[in-house]
Amino acid sequence: MITNPNLDTNYTKPKALSNFASIYVQPVIWNDMDAFSHVNNVVYYRYAESARINYLYEIGAFTDEVTTVLAQSSCSYLKPVFFPDTLLIGVRTKKLGNTSIVMDYCYYSQAQQTVVATGDSVLVRLNKEATNKVAWSEKERNDILTFEKSAGHTPEF
């Protein structure tokens, strides 16, 4: 099993993220900003990717037998983010399908002490050759449910 690469746990979990079992710590770097001196909209998708990978590590979803592909992604920008800042990105399973998972993202700015963006994505599980969909096993479903319930959240099925 691959271990979780996101080892920075030096933060206080804000109330806005209380129902998110997975929190990814994302420092904002100078290069993330655009000509308007705030984090570029495209960068939020990179942040979501890192937070999503972290979540998948936490639920033990990485194996040699399956892969996931991103089928859909969206982001709603609520407030601009500036350097320096650190975002706490909450990730959770919104809906667990037979071969897919819908994930929610909540971007919390430590500098602003508020939610600055929200998003979602749909992942589809495939075999290692990426030719056929693969269903979540009963154990995997139970592991995800247990993980989510640790933060008081229950995904849709």
C-alpha cells in the first residue's frame, strides 16, 4: 500500500470543513498567481487534483488492478485568493455509484478565514488497461462509508 504523501497536519480544522474527513493542505505559491495578482482559475483544478489524490490514498483506493479517470470537474469561485496563503481543501464523497464516485471540494483560505471556492468531480473506476469499468467491492464501499462517517457525513448511494 502507498502511504499518504500529505503529512502537514499543523492546522485547526475550521467549522466549514467539519463534515470533511479528508483535508488537504495546499500552500499558495507565487507562481500560482496571474496578471491580476490572484490565484489563476485553472490552478484550482490542479489543487483539486492533489486533494483528490490525497483522498484516494486515505481510502486505500490505489491498487495495481484498477485506475480512476476524471470524467467531469467543476469549480465555483467565491473569493479571490492571493499569495501568501494556505488553503485547506476538504474532500468527500458526495455520491458513491457502482463504478463511479462523485466528490465534493471545499477550499478554505487560512488568510481570509472563509470558504473561497467549491467544486465537484466525477471519477470512473477502470481496469488497469483502462478498457472496462470496475465496480467498487462491498469492502471498498464499507471502507469509504466508515471514512466519511468519521466526519459525520454520509454519501448518497
